[in-house]
Amino acid sequence: MGFRPLHDRVLVRRVEAEEKTAGGIIIPDTAKEKPQEGEVVAVGGGAKGDDGTVTPLDVKAGDRILFGKWSGTEVKLDGEDLLIMKESDILGIVG
């Protein structure tokens, strides 16, 4: 993929949601919520400060992250649905 986000933006691939509950009930596609967990595909160069210094991002490609329900902008690259969001929209890194 030939795409690199700018500045403090991150490109994220959503992790597929579970199709069954813990009790074994199968959830249909229409009742599923979009997952709030994803994998970082690419990161920008970092946030620029007022004085021109660049602060590198805390996340890197390959990190599994949690993000807010309405975070990011959905885009389609190479036939794949991805999200572009600011680093500040990321709630945390899943260890």
C-alpha cells in the first residue's frame, strides 16, 4: 500500500468483531456494532509544535489499539475499509 498519513494522523484497520457471544448465541451482521479495536497500519511523521519541532507519535505500525466509537474518517484503500484518525483519538494500546 502506497499511503502514508501526514503529521499526527494514523491509518487503522478495524479488528473483526466476534460472531458469537460468550453463551454461544450467534450475532447477525445487522445487530453487530463496529469494533472499537484496531491495528495500526501506518503512522505519520509526528505532530509539529508552534516552534517547528516535530514530536514523534507514541504508536507504531502493528500496534493494537482502542479508539472512540465515533473516531476517525472511514476511507477505502486498495479495496479495504480503513480509518484515518488523529493520535489524540486513540484511547490506548492493547498489550
